[in-house]
Amino acid sequence: MNTGTHTPSTALPGGTWLLGDLTVTRFGYGAMQLAGPGVMGPPADPDGALAVLREAVGLGITHIDTAGAYGPRVTNRLIREALHPYPAPLHLVTKVGAVRDERGGWIPARRPEELRDAVHQNLEDLGLDSLDVVNLRLGDAQGTLPGSVAEPFEAVVELQRQGLIRHLGVSNVTPEQVAEAQSIAPIVCVQNMYNLAYRRDDELIDALAGQGIAYVPFFPLGGFSPLQSTALSAVATRLGATPMSVALAWLLRRSPNILLIPGTSSVAHLRENAEGAGLPLSDDDLAELDRIGG
């Protein structure tokens, strides 16, 4: 079993965590926003997108989250153009299980042949022979859905046996689906929606922490509906910080197995996020913020 460890780091807030045998910074970067509007098509400023990726590595980030569905195939190709050949400490985490239609909809694609094609497409676009971590995305665009994960998860396990994937994770899943996946093969991470105001996975986070498994919140800042809270604003004002900085810092304090992947298409915003996540929060601050999700 993975016995994930948390190591202090002076370069980025939160230190590091082990995804299987891969050491990653707890403060990472999510590449979704590098694609065009609606996560479709190329960015308006391709050079700016490349600069953000290079700045992420320059800051010491060793965990970049992406997916072939972003664009589609846009962010993976940008990552390759900006960073290939990849520096040894950098680890890329991608997702399979959904494709895009011509209107930007997210269509489930979880048959074994679809998952195999998605893995090979990720390998081609990223310029890799093996993917560090692949998350199997389940549910739909509205959230998790009940049901067995056995068939699609067994399909990605077979691709792992073939040497195309090093480690596996699951995304947009219920606790029951996490347990079912674990009964089939080890996982190193769970990627679900979670933030200061949306706290349905509190028990799951604690359970995964006890197993040394990472929890990676998507939409850590609220996603398409930015976090808004009187308490959050009050703490931010008292600390002379932005509400988003407080929200990121709270996540790093919430549990040592939480890995952050806030996304941005701006170098300045990336730096602001990295600095803000290290904001010191007192016990009183934490108590006030905890009431938001209570």
C-alpha cells in the first residue's frame, strides 16, 4: 500500500507528497484554462500559455494536471511544446473517460477501446512512452453518479499492465466507487470537486489520508462560480489578502494529503496563487473558515 509522505519544502507552500513512487509538490498547476473559451480550441495568446507553463516549472512546481479532452488535445500539445524534454522532477497527471462534442459537451467514453485510444492519444500529444498517472473520470458534467466502475477501471488496469501507465487514480467518484476501484487495483489519488464551501468529501479525505492516498480538489476556488462568503471576505480583509489566497491556504491546512491544482492562463495570477497558498492562518482564522462549510 502507498504510505504517502508529506515533506516540508521551502520553495512552494505545502511541501511535497508521494504519488506512488513519484514525489510531487502539493502546490501544483491545472492546465485546463490554457485552452480557449469553454475549454475548447486554442488559446487567444499561445505564447502567453507557453509562458505560464514554463513559469510553473520555474517556480518549482512538479505536478501538472491535464487531460486530452482539454481543447480537445490543445493543452497536452502546449505542454509538450513548452516543456519537452521534461525535467526529471516534473510529473504529468492526465485523465481519460470523456471526450468533447462539437458544441463543447462532455461525452462519456469509457469502453475499453475508447480508453485505450485516449491513453495512446495522451502519449502521442505529450511525447511520452508511459504516463505517470492516469485518472479515470466517471460521473458526468453535473457531478458523481452511482454505479459500478469495474469495467472501465479494469480496462485502465490492463493498460497499466502493458506499461503505458505507471499509476492510477479516479475522478468524479463516490466513496463507494473509490472502494470498488481499490478492490481491483491500487490507486494513488482521487480527484473530486471540493473547496471551502463545497465539503461533501470531508470523510473521504480523512479516510484517504489514513491510507496515504492523495486527494486533489478540482475547482478549488469554486470553478465557474467563484467562492463568495462573508466569512471568507472577513478573514481575507483582516489578513490583508485576497479571498482566493485564503481559500487556497485553507485547503493546504485542511489535510496533508490534499494537492492543489489551481488553473490560470496568466503568469501574474500563477505567482499570486503560489504566494497566496502559503498565507499563514491562525486557529481563529481556521475556526471561522470551517463554519463556511458546516
